Amino acid sequence: MGRDDSKEAVLRRTDGIWRPIYLALKDGIRTANDLHDHVGWDYRDDTHLYKHMIRRTAVPIIKSLKLELAPEPERDEESLSMSGLILSLEEDVVRMWHISTVDVHAPTSPTRRAFTRQPPCLQQSLLDIRDAHGVHDVLTQFRRRPDLNKLILYWTVVDHCINRFDLIRPTGVWKTRVDIDWRDDLLERYQLQQGADGA
């Protein structure tokens, strides 16, 4: 049988990852807020700069966590990829996008649109069952390993607080929005944990 990309299975295998990322983004918000206050800027005058400063703080924190990441390809220069945070895990690849709307708008770049395309969990499960029972051609035994499961962790910051922190599994684009296989609201559990450990 192939990899299980259902919500329950993905959350089990990535359980220890989301809370440190959430806390790294909170550190980034504090840094961005402090720097704006120091200079005397209103963060609402340039929200792109404000979010970039959050990412600029969060990226090295996330890298320092030594999460179970796949090996990164070698690059000519040591720099941070600031166009968006991308985590390559052992079985999943996660793009972190800041989104201000309830719906996830369809990305405009071909690379990001291609990232959203993958079969739904149910469809993949049916293919695995068919192969397991020998109904499919014998050559499927030698098919390449499935691509990494694609996920989007989208977050929203309003008035220096994260008010959305959702994990979704995309399956493509329909008109102006991303089609979603499943969604999990990670924010509520971390807000509950804050009261328990003061993080």
C-alpha cells in the first residue's frame, strides 16, 4: 500500500513540527513590531515589509530547530529563501503562505499553481487498493515512488497576533481559489496550550 495522506495520518507524522513553527512566527511578529516601534513607523503603511521582517526572523529559527527535513540541494551562496518558507520533510513538502482572506486564492505563478496539483486522498487510496489486488498492470510494481505529499500552512497576522494558522492539502485550482482536499485548524490547540505552559 502507498503512503497515507489523510488528515489523521499527516498530523500523526508531523505532530512535533507545527508548534515550533507557530512560536517562530510569534518571535518574528515581536521583532517586526519592536523594529517598527524603534524607528517610529506604522506597520500598516507597508504590510509587505512587516510580513517580510516576520519571515526574516522566523526562517533562521525554523532552520535551527533541526526538524526532520529532507536534505537541501547545495546552493552557490548561503542565503535565506525569503520569497516564502518551504519545508521539505521526509514524506511531505510544506509551503507557508501568509493569506489575508478566508479562501485560499489561486496563486498566479506557474510554479505555485503546479504545487497545488495532486490527487485527492481517496483517489490515491483507490489506486493503492487496485494495485494491491493485482488488477492493475504488473508494471505498477516498478512505478516510481509517489511525489512528496504537498501541504500549505497558511497563516494570517492581524494587529500583531496570529489569528489563522491552518494546514491544508491542496488538489488543484478552481477559478480563483485553491481546491482543498482537507483542512485542519492548528491555531486553537496552540492557544489552548498557551494557558497551560505560558508560551
